[in-house]
Amino acid sequence: MLFLLEQYFKDSPTRKKIVEGLFNRGISVKGGKFFCGSIEISPSQVATALGVNRRTVYETLKQIEDNEAVSEMMENLEPELDLSRVSPLLGSQVITVYVSTGYFQRVLSEFFKQFSNYMCHAVEFVSRNLSRSESYIRLILQNAIPRKYIEDFSETRGVQKIGSSSLIKIRRRFSARNVIFTYVPTN
């Protein structure tokens, strides 16, 4: 979650939990209402999903709207499309690199250097390096790259682990140090 939101809600852990839940899911606050894209979500649904009291949700809503900067930020959130779970079913390879704190720029730079060696069609690229969130780099490729490359890249300083998944006709799960390969069977 962003520093501004953390600071604004630091004195109320429950309200902070609500805002963090909204932020992480891309649920915006516009005109005193919650939205996932253009779909309105009731305060009761938010309370149930986050395991909090409905009254606290209403109080948080008011507190969001009372601060212009926080209100503007929350108003502009959008849900994010994530293809990483369905891409293996479509025949694509998903590579997710989890990055240690303080190494994101270094790992990202090295990631692009290494991947430029392969002529792969990238379907999607997503990275996240927010404070207090897990930092990662995710690439979805139309064609798989060699397993050895992934194993070699896992040795890069700052890489915690790498997850790779794709759809092939064998059912296996094996790992090499901090790399986990998951193959989803076609049958």
C-alpha cells in the first residue's frame, strides 16, 4: 500500500485494513460508493469480504472523502487484469520472479538483459515494487524458453525465487534450488 494511505490511516488498524483491501483489489471510491471498474459494490459486501464491521466501512468511506489527496487517489483506482492463472491453459508460459527488498531495479535490469537473448513473443509484462508488498516481475510468453535459462537467472543477486508454469503433456513437479516448475497436464 502507498505511504500516503499508510500514514493517513496509521491510527486505525481496522480502517487501514479496509483501505488496504480496497487498494489491493483496485476497488475505487467515487461519490461515497465503492466500484470495481464500473460495477458498484455495496458497503455490506466490502465488510463481508474484508471481515470487518459494516459501520467501520461507512466511517472509512467518510474518512477517505474528507481528505482531498486520499479521495483523489482512491477515486482513480482500477482493477487489474491478471492473465497469469489462465495463460498456461492457453499454452503460454508464465514466469514470475520474486525479488528481495532493495534489489528490484537491479533484478529488473538484468531480467530485460537476459530475456532480450531469446526471440519470444511476450503476451504480458507486469511488475510490482510497492512498499511492504511482495515485489515481483511477471512475464507471460507465447512460447516457452529453456528451463536452463530460468535456473541460471535464479542465481542473480536479489532473486528470492522464480515460479514458472506452462501447459505440456507430462505431469511433473521438480525444483532446482529456488526455482519451482509446475507443469499442468493437458488431460
